[in-house]
Amino acid sequence: MRLLLVRHGQTPSNVLRVLDTQVPGPGLTELGEEQARALVDALAHERVDAVWASSAVRTQLTAGPLARARGMEVRVQDGLRELEAGDLEMSGEDDDVLAYLETTFTWARGDLGAHLPGAEDGHTALARLDAGVAAVAASLPEGGTALVVSHGAAIRGWVAARTQVSADFASSHPLFNTGLVVVDGDPRSGWTALTWAGEPLEGPDSPLWASGPAAEPVRPAAFGG
């Protein structure tokens, strides 16, 4: 089966460049709403058997236009929500943003016990995301495809931990609002990343900082293991 992992559209917290990870969280900016509408045409050529979003308002609003265009409902799965910032919630300090991102990619490098103060560790976070992905997979027919609207750090961290994409690649390549990562596979045999399109899918662009901390690169590196 195939998962079209799309990051949500721009939010006010993205524009402020703060770590806003709790649910239900903010809605979308006007630009974010345009990005969400652009997904309808950008993914028109893709088979979509189900539309899923996290429990955050911003992901459900992003998924809404495409779901309506396809005559589908947006199914909500809490396991797909953003990685927790803990005590750093709503911080925009550079050191805090770096600590958040580095912790995310430390899990993909094998240190699952790492965590921010007041936040989940890698064991808990990845188990939650795995459960969310498994729920999506269970809703699909054999060979089916799901649109999954989730979050920047959640997508980047899970893909780095569960596919052949290295932590170095995921940490160095941005995932702007409505950027897309496509993976094939299933929960039992595992997942393979097919594409990493970090920029908005035919939607309006904005500077990297206006996509929020979860979009940002940590350090440059190459694709693969």
C-alpha cells in the first residue's frame, strides 16, 4: 500500500516560528488555506482510497478540500499528531528549536531514550506514530493509497526511523507546509520511501522560516542510508 504523507498548511504559529505541538492547536493562515486547496489539483492524478489527519485542527483543515472533492470524509487518528515539545512548547528560541529537532533525529540514530524535558521519548513517540500508521493501513484495500496529513517533525522523524531514508538526510532536508513524502509498504514488512518533495505541492510558497521550526534543516547531508 502507499501513503502520501503531507505536512499541514501554514499556521499562525509557523509564521511566528514557535514550537506549537499540542492539540487541538491553531487553524490555518490565509496562505495555509490556499495551500490546502491547491492539494486538490496537485494530487488529482493520485489514487486516494482514504483521507486521514491527526487530531490537530490544522491537519484536518488541510485535508478537508481534497476529501470534499473526492466525496470522502476526513478520518482522524490521534497517533499521527506532532512530536511533543514538552517544556519548550511555544518557544521560538534558536537553541530550543535545535534541541527539538536534534532529539527527533537522535531517535532515528538509535537513541530512543532521548527526550526533551516534559516530553515523550523515542519509544513512546514512535510507538504512537506506528499505531497511527497501522490504523491508516488497516483502512485500505490491498494495493490502496491513503492521503495522510500530519506534521513536520512527525513525518520527518518517522520516515527517518522506519524507512531507508537516513537521519542525516531527513534532518538536512526541509519539509515546508504541504510538502510531500511518499512511502510504500505495510506495517509488517516495513516501509520504503519513494519521494521526498519538501516544497508546497503546487501551492503558494513562503520563506522557510514561515513554515515553522518543524520544517527546518539541521545540517546538510545526502539521501539514503
